[in-house]
Amino acid sequence: MTLVDWHAHMLSDRLAPPSGAEGAWPGIRTAGGALELTLGGRPYRPVDARTFDPEPRLVDMDARGVAVQVLSPPPYAVAFDGPAAEFASLAEQQNAFLGEITSACPERFAMLGMLPYGEPARVTAEIERLEKLPGVRGVCLTAHRDDPVTDAAHEELWARFATNGWVVFVHPADTAMCAEDTATGAVFGLGMPLATARTATALVLSGMLAAVPRTRVLLAHAGGAFPATVDRLTRGWQLGMHPALAESPLATVRRSFWADALAYAPAPLHLAGAVFGADRLVYGSDYPFAAELRPAELESLHGDADLLARLTANGERLRAPGAGTGARSPEQP
């Protein structure tokens, strides 16, 4: 059993917002004998103990054949929109919680940290705390909300991620989307894939990933809509539309991007493999959300008896600090 789940969310049940908090702090409370998630004290969705308790999670992992979960905060936490001081406090508390989980069971859990993007001093302070925690494999970005840090002005921040051997996990959030993506009412089906594509595109066009070539970016949901646009970005570069880029978008994508295999049909996963490379796809489940895709379901869906074996090897390689950053030609599979 060696399968690594790179897309598994976990939220602290001990978050303590300050008195008079202005941001929509996530919390978990009992209501009517059941657990519910709240945002800013308002009901958001029903949850169960797997959201914060590792014990039922370990039972599920064993039943599914998952060796390791790389835990990340849920997107509604990373997309927090409160004042900078509150954001920093939320990130510190959530990271400390995940650090406790990974310390107690390091053979089964690793973690992706949460950063309070905004004030550089607060970001630096949280990075320094993360660097001291066990099992940290990277950090999270919320598509759309955190797009400002994809700008080339933040090259030093990304260089630190690369030096640490950290993966940057890009995940969209239904609580942090532009108006165009919420207007359709299809936030899950359309808004989230588009938000991921916008963030990935901003990263490529900023030149950041060419300037820091050891960066590893992991896109949720098989890359969202991004794989379907890379050919157009590359053609635009060939036509002179992005003269500041020192290399083609496809070259950048083939070197720096990975994607989880969380696709509900064979076609998007096949496209992600064709664009990123079959060796850059890893298993991700979206555990414990209702949209979870279990290993057996994924294998059955794609009718590929070797798929999980490949995802297992790729997931272990991504977990090794700094692995999988070698340059490849755009034609290399």
C-alpha cells in the first residue's frame, strides 16, 4: 500500500477567532445532533468527524488502499477574506493543527501549509513557522483570490518555495470567485475549472516559472480548464503576443506543472496527461467532500488496470523534495 493522496482536506475544529472578528472564520459546531461547518457563524454545509478527526480518516484510507494523505486546508479557509491580522492568526492555528496530525502519525500524513497572503512580514513569519513543522510538503494557493502573488514581483517568495522543495497546490474555492464565474450558477462545474485556468495562466505569463525553474505547481481537478488552453497560449507566443516570455508556455508547463487525477471522465484526464506529461499526474481524491473520487472508482472509470500504479509512482516522486523539476522538451511525453 503506497498510494499517496495529494488532494485531501482537513480543518481544525479548534479555530479561535478574535472577539469581534471581521472575517468569515470557518468553524465546526453541533446543531440538531449533527455536525455542521459554519463560515462567520452562519451554517455553510453539513460535515462529519472526518473533517477534523484522523481516526475515521485512517479507517477510510486503509479501506481505500491509500498509504499517505497530504493534508491541506479546505479552500474556504485558504480563501479567507478577513483583515491581515486575522488571516495570519487563522493560518497559524490551522497549520499548527495539521502539524500536530503529521507529528502524531508521520508515516500516514504529510501537509500543505496555509499562508496569509497580503502583508509580506506576516507571510514570511508563517513560512518560517512552516519550515520548522514536520511533514510539510508545500503550500496552498486559492485560485483567483491569491492571483496577485503570481506576479513576477514575488519572485523571491517563489524562490523560497523552490529552495524548500515545496509544492505549490492551486485549488479553487466557491467562496472566492469572480462575478463572471458565479453568474452562471455552475460554480462547481464551470467556475472552479476556469478559476484554476486563470491562475495557471497568470503564472505562466508572468515569467515567474521561467525565472524560478525549480518550482513545482500542482493543479487540482486534473488542471481544471487549463490543459485545454495551453495550445492557444503557445500559439500566441509563437505569433509574438507575449514577447517578454523567454520560453514557450508549453515548455514552462512541461517543466513546472503537475496535476491530480481528479477527473470524472476519461477525456479530461487523458488531456491532462497529454499536456503535462503522464509522469506528472498524481492521485487526488477531494476527501472527505461529496465529490470524492476513490481509487477503485478512478480505476473503473478509466478502465486502466495500470493507472493507479503509475499514479503511485508519480505521487511518491512528487513527495520527494525537489524531485521532478528537470527540463523536458515540449515534444517529450
